[in-house]
Amino acid sequence: MSEPRWLTSTEAEVWATYRRLRRELQRAQDQQLQRDSGLSAADYALLAPLSESEDGVLRARDLGAEVGWERSRLSHQISRMEKRGLVAREACADDARGSMVRLTGRGRSVIEAAAPGHAETVRRLFFDPLTPAEADSFGVLLEKILKAVEKDAPD
Amino acid sequence: MSEPRWLTSTEAEVWATYRRLRRELQRAQDQQLQRDSGLSAADYALLAPLSESEDGVLRARDLGAEVGWERSRLSHQISRMEKRGLVAREACADDARGSMVRLTGRGRSVIEAAAPGHAETVRRLFFDPLTPAEADSFGVLLEKILKAVEKDAPD
């Protein structure tokens, strides 16, 4: 490898701030969800896209792509949520090897009760500190970095 | 609760971009570290502050505060790394109930070999897509949000 490109001190500070924000925001959200709704972040991550899908049902593989998890992690999490009556697994009509995940009535009640508090937390912590123009700039910068990360991915 | 403050569609997009970036960047870094150095993100998270500390030794509680982990997660991770000869636990001279974590010679070689590739990845994915002025703005916005999150924390 040629001479490594170390971060400048300003860059190192920005990077440290990013990592601290990622950690502290995740912690704040986890606490709020657990306290107000008895849900983990993983529960919420699956319930939200299911509740927004047509008829509350998604192919397991599409749900996995949505949250970006490996198959085994997804499968374990679905099993845990199935035991708690939040979702149900179904066979996939089009694909004998595929499976579908359906939000139960109870799952829908739980996510609908949790959503306002979750949105309020995101608003209060993530958007209230910024002006609308700053939020737009922030979105543009996040998008630039995300594009570079996605372009870099092997697949 | 009063009428929930839902996110606007622009905010919902910024929030979704933030979450996708968080996930994809983490994945890209995990892959690079594992492939080039055989280290997990958790290994790196502990080795980096140890390698930067005086004499390569930190109190376990300070190391835990540095990475923001619960005590049990920290303890399990240290045990795994101890078995691989990367760190060693020591009694704390000042505090009979406290323990210290020391980077071994092998731990230092491993982190020193991993650091250039890690820095290169952060540079390429996180800073190369931005101009220096954009990186500064990004840092300012991250800092604003982080302050709100830290102010909101119960302790």
C-alpha cells in the first residue's frame, strides 16, 4: 500500500462526531421505544415497513432487503416476533421456497400506538435543532456520502 | 399526547437517507476490516482508544464510556479479545473493584497494521465525496444534532 491517507484533525473530529451521534441517537431511540411501547429497535424496524405495505404483508426477502439484514438475523427476529403475536409467517403463493411475513392485528395495533412517539422523538432530536434550510443541506450531504458508499459496494 | 408531530415528506426522506447511510457505511467498514485485518468492528472499537492511550492501558470503565457500551457487552468483548491475545486484564492499583485493560504487543501490531486501511476507507467513503467546505458544514450540522441528543439524555 502507498503512503496511507490519514484523516486531517478536522476530519477526525467530524468522523468522531458522526460516530458519537450514531451511537447516542440510537440509544435515545431505543430507550424511548422500549419505555413507551415495549418494542426493541429491531421490532420497530420490521413492523414499520410491514405496516406501510399493501395488506400488511411482504415477502421475507423484500423485508430483509428493506432493513439490510442477513437472512439468519431476519429469521431469528421474525421467530421472536411471531411468538409475541406481532407477525405471522405464510407460504408464498408464487414461490414454493419463499415465505411471506404478515402483520397481525395485534402487530398493527402495537406499531400504530408506537408511531407517534417515535416520530416525535425523531423530530425533537434530529430536526428541531436544524432550520429547514439546514435540514435540506444535511440531506444533500448525507445523500452524497451514501452514493459513494453504495457505488463502492461489491454487489 | 397532543396531535403527533409527524415528519414532513422532506424530513422523512432525510431521515431515511441517514438510516441507510448508517447501515451501509457500517457494513462497508465491517467488510473492509474483516477482509484486510481479520478484525470485527467491536475489536477495532476497543483497540483504537487503547492504542492511543498512554502506555496502551485504560480503566475498563473509561474504555466502556469511550465506546458507549453496557458493562456486560464490554466484559464479553474483552474476554473474547483476551483469548486471542489482543488485550490483557489487570487489577487496578487505585481501586480494588476496578479493572484495567492493557493492549498486548500482539494487539498493538494488529491495530497498527489495520489503521491505514481503516483510515483509507473512512477517507474514501466519507470525505472524498465532499469538498472541504462541505465537510465543515457537515460537521457543524452533526454537532448541532448531537448537542440536542446529549441534552435530552436522562443522565
